[in-house]
Amino acid sequence: MKRPATIFGTLAISTAAIIGLLSSIEGDHASDKVLIQHLERRAADFERLVAMFQQDNRASVVDYTHVQPDGVITVEQWDDYKALFDELELKGGVRRSEGQGPGTVWLVSTFQGFVTHGSSKGFLYQPTNSAPLYPSLDEMSENREGLGIGYRKIDEEWYLVFGRD
């Protein structure tokens, strides 16, 4: 039989390891500068992805793990999306942004956290409501406190977006 001190020591080490793992899941989002340079370098591919998603107008979400609603695109189309996600480094796929008006597409570059809370950063194409605007979203993504969403205008059609819930 193990001694109580050994059991408590093992429990304390295990708990500390779990807390350390859970607190590190958030990680870092790419900087505004890196994302904007990536968009500029791959503009044609980003525009192709937006056009695909707008054509598949019955889909509200397409990412690596699922399509909503089920069955609105073929397996081959889904494979095409995933290949573009890989090329464009979009870890969270694409989704319609209902509160942003028709035609608005949210391209999720990174996401961290859990089902109950987390954050994401990426691109928004043609939003109709882009408030609040910030000169940089880097501070929002570094500050891990609070909820909210913020936008940074890149040009007339493209914005960066950061959100935390």
C-alpha cells in the first residue's frame, strides 16, 4: 500500500500538469502584420475560396470536421475546401457571418480554447457592420481577459476580426 504522502504528491503533480496544459491551450494568434501579409501574398486564393463559399450558399459552415447543414456539398467539394484551407492556413474553415449581412464570409485563421470559451482570429470579407474598429487587434489577442469582438480594416473588402467568448 502506498503511503499517503506519495499519493498526495502524485496527485499534486498530476493536478499541476493538468492546470498547466489547460492554461496553455489558448496559445498565440498570428499578428495582424503576418495575417495581412499572408492575405496580400495569397489574394487570388482567398478570393477563390470566398467565391466557392458564396456559390455554395446553402452551407453556413465548412471546416475540417463538418459542414452545416449536412449534405449541402459533395465529398469532392469538401475535399477542395480542405485543400484550400491547408494552402491558406485556415485552421477554422469558413462560415457565414449572419450578423454581418448577405455575402459576408468569415475565414477563421486560428482558434483556441474550449467549447465554453475561447478566441478566434481571421479575416472577414465584405462585412456591413464592422464596429468597433481598432488600429490593431494584436493587443486584443494578447489580453486574455474579457469578452468581445473587434475589427481592423485592411481595404474596402477585407477586415481582420478577433473574437473572444
